[in-house]
Amino acid sequence: MSSEGAVILHADLDAFYASVEQRDDPRLRRRPVIVGAGVVLAASYEAKAYGVRTAMNGRQARRLCPHAVVVQPRMSAYSEASKGVFAVFRGTTPLVEGLSIDEAFLDVGGLGAIAGPPELIAARLRRTVLEEIGLPITVGVARTKFLAKVASGVAKPDGLLVVAPDRELEFLHPLPVARLWGVGPVTAEKLRQRGITTVGDVAALPESSLVAFLGAASGRHLYALAHNRDPRAVRTGVRSRSMGAQRALGRRDRGPEELDVLLAGLVDRLARRLRKARRICRTVTLRLRFDDFERATRSRSLPQATAETRALLGTARGLLAAAGPLIESRGLTLIGVSLGGLHDDGAVQLALPFERDGEALDAALDGVRDRFGSEAVTRALLLGRDPGLSVPRLPD
């Protein structure tokens, strides 16, 4: 298909952690591989064929695929592989917007005279990543960021799909409604109950109807995407407006005290990242996933933006306490925290009185950790506790 005008690439490594393990150990190739024992961090496509999924309880995963090879995660290996892949991205075009350590948008518009049409650039990128890094990567090419990401999802694993501008809706509308960004299980079920199962079904509705039963923001968002309206450009050098961390819990019951410890560990880690990036936060969001895989979020805005651990943790604890009855009745399999409304801390901060001592303590702890390592000092609450895995991420 002609790709004139389709100049945005979405490049996404396939089953990233598991692919690195298969690359580094020839005995694992073409075998089902699960990364992580207690909770599945990643699964090879051979394991996914048996129903194994990320964040699944390890015991359940082994029941589904008893002959799978379970390996412990090697975060340093994944980080190095990601750096190599992003070097290939930046060697392809200067317009690279990283989404995570294993996926990015690339804008190759204007490179036709020196690098060829987008589909050839995408094919060359896939070949280079495989030859130089040793990993399979899927690329979707389209006119918009949204459609490029959908195309890569359809092309997985190890594929390349170009959506020509004159075939966009022909490609998009037969797809299941869950392909639209923002459609999770709850929204998908609401739509299904109204007989809406494909993107084309959404596109056929008036925008006012979607707004009526999904709300203004979600209704307008889905209406625009169903018509492939996505004006966002590939952005470089733009700092994220949020940062987060989460902990998968499996299906073992966790009491309030244990959840408080896990929450404190997440906030402590995030607050340090925030200060290291010289940023401050205005909104704290608690993210929960229950035994039935439904999700819930609870947010609270701070009286003023801060990077002080005590203020952030106190807010997160308040959100967790308010969600206590919900957790007790439904069980909890994941807890996460995200800090939003971020901006640089260059502006003068008028610290609240209770924050001054906390900021001094944070600075002292950060100094010790910078000099002697992140595990050199910890809060008494976290002493002897499993801090969980620190996964690789893009620079803050």
C-alpha cells in the first residue's frame, strides 16, 4: 500500500524481558519462558499461547503452562538492551518520543530523499535491531500516533504493518472496541451491553450518544479516535507530566499493615526519583487492581506542589485508608502510586512549616544514598522488608 503521508512509526519490542532471556540463552529459544516466579513480569509468545499473561500469579501461570521455563529477572540486562535499541531509533531519525524502555514513536517525515519511503525505513529499523541487538521488534506505520500504535499491536509478534491514509477507516473500523485507547474491561462491557463491539460501531454513533453514557471526556475521546482524529505530533525533549511505580501482589491476602509498608516503599522510591529529577508534584494517585481484574483509582491534590516524602506519603495513606473497605471486600492483586501535575522545582517554593524538617531529612537521606548506594539507608518501617524489583525506565 502507498504510505504517502503515513510517516509516524510505533516501534515496540516483542515480549521484551522474555526475548532478552531467549537471546542470551540459546536453550530457551522457541520454548515457553516466564520471567519472574511470584508474579509474572513477562512471558514469551510460546508461553502466552497457553494463556500466561503479565502480572499473573506465578502459581497460576505454571498451572497453565507446566513445562514453561521460569527465570529470575535481570534488570541490568534489560536496561542495556533498551539503551542499544534507542540508539538505533536515534540513528534512524532525531524525532524519537520514548513511551517506555521497549517502545517509542518515531517521525520519519522529510527523510524520503535520503532514507526512502517510511515502509522501507521501518523494515531497515527492524533488521538493524535484530542484527545489532538480537531482538525482534514490531513496527506499525500510519498517519497518526494512535493508528501507528494500533497497527503495531495488530502486527505482533515480529511484524510490520503500514496503514495507508486512504485505507485508515477500512483498517480501523472492523477491529474490536478494546483497541481504542482508554477502553478497558469496564468501558468495553458498558459498550457491549449496548451492542457496540467494534470500532466501527463506535464511529457510527453520534458523539452526543457516547457522551451521554460515558461522560464528556471519555465520549469525545473515543469518538475522535474512532474517526482516527489524533493531532498529536511526535515530541522530543518534553518531560513527562507524571511518574509512577507499582507492585504486583499475587493473590495472597495482605493485611492493612503490610499494604502500608508496600505503599511506603513505593512512595519513598518515587519521592527520591522526583527530587533527583528536580521536579515537584501536585497530585497523588493511588491505583488498585482487584482479584476480579477490575481497577480503581483514587486521587488527591496537595495544597502546594512538593517533593517532600512525608507530605506525599501522608496523602497516599489517606487514599489507601479510604479504599480500605473496597480492598477488604474485593481482594487486591496490585497496588500502585503515581505522582501527577509535575513541573520543575526551579521556582521558589514557600514550604509549609511541617515540610521544612521533612525536606532536611530527605536531603540527608538522598546524600547518603548517592554516596553509598540506594540500599545504604532506609526508613525504619522498611527495614528488613523486600523492596521489590526496581524496573528499568526511561530517564525522568
